[in-house]
Amino acid sequence: MNKIKMNKNDFNKLFYYALYFKDKSDSKSQEKLKKLEELVIKSGNPTYAWEYAEKIDGADIKALGQVVIDSKNPEEAYYYARDIKGADIKALGQVIIDAKSLKYAYYFAKDIKGADVKALQKVVIDSKNTLNVDNLVDEDEADAKALMAYYFARDVEGADVKTMQQIVVDSYDAGTAFVFAQHVKGADIKALEQVAIKSQNAKYAYRFAKDIEGTDVKALQQVVTDFKGSINDNVYKDDADASAQAAYFFARDVKGADVGMLQQIVINSANPKIAYSFARDVEGADVKALEQIVIQSKNPSYAYKFAASVKGADVKALEQVVIQSKNPDCACEFAAKIKGADVLALQKVVMDSKDPICCESFLEVEGADIKALSKILGPNKKKKADKFEEEFDNFIKGLE
């Protein structure tokens, strides 16, 4: 058959005529419809063949399907098999097998009834591909072969789970090993967690221990304690801080974690933010030891947060950090929200700063010296301070 050239505009016009003639039963209209179909076939365009077969009742599914088969395009073969009733599933599947397309081997096996799962699965088994599979997933540095093995095992009825799992184990792709363990029925957890352990991947060692039952928490924890990087989006500039962050996550989220060992990593880092978080969130944390990290850091913000959020905190010692820092914002927060705070000592920090915003905010602190603050604020604010005190006196008199 001689091929013809047909651009998109040509096809759109042809398709317009086809839609017109398809609903007419007279012989001349049907002859014209047949002629239009022949032109589509002669174009050799698999997309046109698919669209014509899908929308025009009575189209020659076999002849149009042959256009798709002859194109050797795995994507077109998949869509034709999926959308066109009566399509030659075996021949279209062979297009994908011959193309060695991991992506469409998976889609075809998953979505097409009657697909040769064993033959399509072999595309994955025999693949040497270690690159990302088109835009199928958004996993950084995911091994394409391992990832498709995971998808096959998870989604395709009749897939060889054991063989697919071995591909994942051999890949040393800890992320894919984790999702395989999490989502595939019958997965061998012990074999898969070894991928995270042997690859020393702290992020997925943590995820395995946190989310998968029956894991070796001690071995996975060792990966985390040996770690010198960040396991979430917060990247610390210091390796000790990154290790402390990993230790904090593991102690906070993993049942059976060695809190004492992980806490020591946090203490060694001397990072006040992580010490505060550990004391606040981890059951069994040594509050006094972690508090010393915050005190020694002389960080007024975390001194205030520690006093506000950690049960058993030494409020007076933490208050001294705030006072000595001469930070008016932290002094104001501490005085306003911490029970037992030395309000007048903290007010002095605020007044010495001569910060009008902090001074005005301090007016709302119970026990504040309103008259002293009014001198800092000036005549306009003094009126407000006097009014505040006057309202207070009237409130007391009203109750008495």
C-alpha cells in the first residue's frame, strides 16, 4: 500500500467528514466513510489510526491496529490496546516487548486484560536501564529497573514478587527497597532492610525503623548514629549537627530506640535547637543535661522556648540566659508567658533597649512597672499607660 502524507489539519478535516458520514446509512455515504478510513491507514500515522478507531463506529479495528503495530511505538501500542475494543492484544504487547520499554511493559501488564504478564515482566528482568523512567515518578536517583520491579510487584496480578524483590535488593536502592517493604504483600522485610543497612542510607534506615514492623531497630539505629549528613530538607553546615538531627528523629519516632545513646550524639553536637527539640519531644530524655546545652549556648530564643515547653526546666537558670543576652523581644516573651519569671529584671532589659514596641508590649505583662515604662514611651504613650492603670484601678474598685 502506497503511503500518503497527511498533516494534522488534513486529518482534522478528514475526521470532520467521517463524523458526518458515520451516522448515514445509505451506500454512498458508507463508501465515502470507507474511503476516509483507507486514507487514514495509508497515512501510517498511529495516532490518527487510534483516534479514528476510537470515535468511528464500524471502523476496521484490525487494519487500523496494524498501523499502530507497524509504527513500533510502544506508547501508541499501549493506548490502542487500552482504548480499542477488539484490538489484537498479543501483537500490540509484542510491540512493547520488542521496544524493551520498561514504562509501557508495566502499564500494559497492569491495565490490559489478556496481556502476557510473564513476557512483559521479562522486559524488566532483562533490562540494563539504571536511569529514571521518563516522568513516571519523581524519585531522585531512583534505579529505573528496581523501581519498575517494585511497580510490577505492587500492581500487576500474577507478577513474580520474589524475582522482582531480588532486583530491588541487588540494586542497593534503599528508597525503592523501603516502598517495596511498605506496599508489596509478601515482601521479605529482612532482606529489604539490609539494602538500607548495607548502603548506609540513614534516611531510609530511619524510615524502615519508624514505619515497617519487624525490623532490626538496633542495626538500623547504628546506620543513623554513624551518619554524617541530613535526613530531611534541613541541611546543617556542620556534620555534628546533621548527625544530631538524625539522632533526634530516630529517638522521637522509633519504638525501641536507644534514647541514651542517641541523646549523647545530640549533647556532643552542642546544638541548642536540637537539644531543645529532643528534651521537648523524646520520652525519657535527660532534661537537665539537654538544658545545659541551651544554657551554655547563651541563646535567648531557645532558653525561652525550653522554659515554656519542657516540663522540669530550670526557669531561673534559663531566665538568666535571657537577661544576660539583653534581648528585649525574648525578655518580653519570657515575662509574659513564663510562670514565676522575674518581671522587673526582665523589664529592665526591655527598658535598657529603649525599644518602643517592646516597651509598649510590656505594658500588658502582669506585675510590670507601668509608670517606669511610661517614661520611656513619651507623652502620648504615657497617656495610654495612665489609662491602662486607671482602668485597672477602676476594675479593682468595682469588685470591692
